[in-house]
Amino acid sequence: MEEIPTLFLQTHNIFKDLIPQELDIVKKYLKITEANVGQVIFKQGSAAESMCLVLSGELEVLKATSDGKLVKIATIGDGQSVGEMALVDGLVRSATVKAALLTTIVVLKRSDFEEILQHYPRIAASILRGIARHISINLRKTSDQLMSLMMPVT
């Protein structure tokens, strides 16, 4: 399988604080895989055991409504990631993610992140800061979207 481009990792919020030598260490723990159209990557309610970065292609993020219907809430494209919270909280998946196109993804398993944490704590701390930054940016965007839907108080 192809090698993960260093530039791809350097431009992502999660890994941008790492120097090339640290990225080389992290790359040893990353796996590249392909997902076919319609293939489920994560299922809502299942154990959260990894995060993914999209090298190429497109993923859909779907949430189940109270009556079980799936609603698309986001699209994840080239250079974006999904499932970062799995490395932080280890809770169950909050959404279903499936491939909308033939998609090449880079996977970091929670168990591999734990290895990085044990053997390379400085690298793990940088990744955790990157995840916190990434989640913060996403939360701010969500907050702005929510505000645009709310009625002003008069």
C-alpha cells in the first residue's frame, strides 16, 4: 500500500505541531485502507476504537433519529478527519460514517495511540493538543450554525 505523505499530515490541525522526525514515528502507527461506496466505517453506538483522515474521497456522517431514520449531518472530504473523540474519550460512536465515494482513509487506532502515549509522550501530547484544537474549531462552527437557526430574543 502507498506511503502516507508527510505534507498531508503536516497540514492537518491534529498533526501540524509535529516536526518531520515525529511525523515519521507517527506514520509507523497509521494504516491506509480503502472503503468502497456505501461501506460503513463507523456505526453509531459501536465501540469507538479509531479515528480516520480522508486521503482522498468522501465520507458521510449520519445520525439516527428517534424513529431510526438516518439523517446526513456532514460530509468529510480530502484532508479532513472523523472520529477524533475516540482517541480522547473511548465512548461509543455518536454517529454512523460511511463512504460516499471510493475513499482512501488513514486510520489511527486507539490502541496504537496508547502505544504512542506510552513510548513518545511528547508526541502524544502534541497530538492531544491538536485534537483539542480541532474539536474546538468544530464546536465553534456548530455553535455558529445553531445561532443562525435560533430566533433573536426581543
